[in-house]
Amino acid sequence: MLIKTEGFVLKNNKYGETDSMLTLFTRKVGKITAIAKGARRPKSNLLAGIQPFCYSDFVLYKGKSLYTVSQCDSKEIFYKIREDLDALTYGAYYLELVEAVTNEGQTNNRLFNLLGKTLTVISTKDIEILTVTRSFELKLLTYAGYKPHLTSCVSCNNTSFSQIKFSVEEGGLLCPNCFQVDPFAIKISVTAVRLANYLINKDITEIQKLKVNDKLNKELKEILRKYIIVHINKYQFKSLEMLEKL
């Protein structure tokens, strides 16, 4: 059966002498593994459209256990991402996140569109890439069904309190009356909560130049990092290891 679909290349691994094994995030069939036969030959017509980040039109043949790339026409290769070390490493992190939250064969159009917008944003100059990254993390969690509860106490639904903590395990805010629910809950500022809600609700193209002070970004970053580890159950990101060295 032949399937025509647009998709992003999340991974490209060598397979045999001349083939590539791809992880694709597609519009029609979600995340899949596909083999691109002969793709590593210098004159292969598949070569341009199967590199990580590439957004391409694919014609796929679905076999019993594996997809085969019959045709691939690149629509956007995001070359500028590869020219900038920050964009390259953060972009690689986004691809790792998408792969981590998606299941084989399950579509997610909102996440698909988000990835396309975000790769386009980080291809441009003069953006606040840390703000974009926090926004991407929050939106990805939301679209993948892991949205943190940030509008009231996750335990009692109280909306009026002066002090708050964030429970990674419970998945949201705790008011003082419920701090005992999670002794390991993390202190979080009201400003950080407001920023998180703003980033969830605003289109990522609208916040690409929003400057967030370093202290606030770090606060949100550390909470989201722990939240991602617990709820996505992924402990290592190769791209994050690179980011820590930058």
C-alpha cells in the first residue's frame, strides 16, 4: 500500500552499506520507522530530503513490519539551522522531545504544526531562543496530553492563595493547605506561573522576540526539566548534554 504524506525527519541512521533507517514524524501516519534504500549513495534522489530537520513530501510503501521510502521531495531543509550552533543544538532538542512524546503510528496535527513553526522561527535571526524553547516545551507537553495544571491547586482546586509550590509528581500547583500532599514540591513564583500560562496560550511566532530575564527563565527551565523527566520518562537528551557545554 502506497501512502503520500508530508513529514519531518527526526532521525537518520546508517543501515547497511548504502541504506538509511529513518524516524519520521508524518502528518497522516504519525511517527514511523522507514528504510530509505540506496539513500547514502552520492547520486541518490532521496538524499536531500531525508536529513534531520528536513520537511519533505514522502511516498511510502507500507510492508508487513516496516515502511519503505519510495519517493521523497524536500519542501524545506532548514539549512540556516545547521549554520548556527545554538539553533542546531536547540533544534535537535526539539526533535528529541517530539520523538519522546509520540507513539508509533499515532498522529498529532497540533504537535506537527508546532514543530514546523518552531523550526521556522529558529531559522531566523534576532530571536530569544530561550523563550522559544520554554514555549515549545510547554506547548509540546500540552499537545501530547501532559499539560501541567497551572491555574489552581491541583489537589483542592483553590484559586486564592499567596504562596504556591509546584508538584512534579502531582502535575501542578499546590496551595499552602495542600503542601503536605507532596513534601518534595518546588517553590515557584507567581511570575513564573503567569509566564508559563502566557507561553502556553500565545502562538510561538508571537513570542519569538520576548525577552525573559535569566532568573525567571532558569526557574521555569528547572521545573520543566524535572517535569519532563517524570512524565515523559526520558532521562537523557543528547542535545541537552551539548547545550550544557555551550
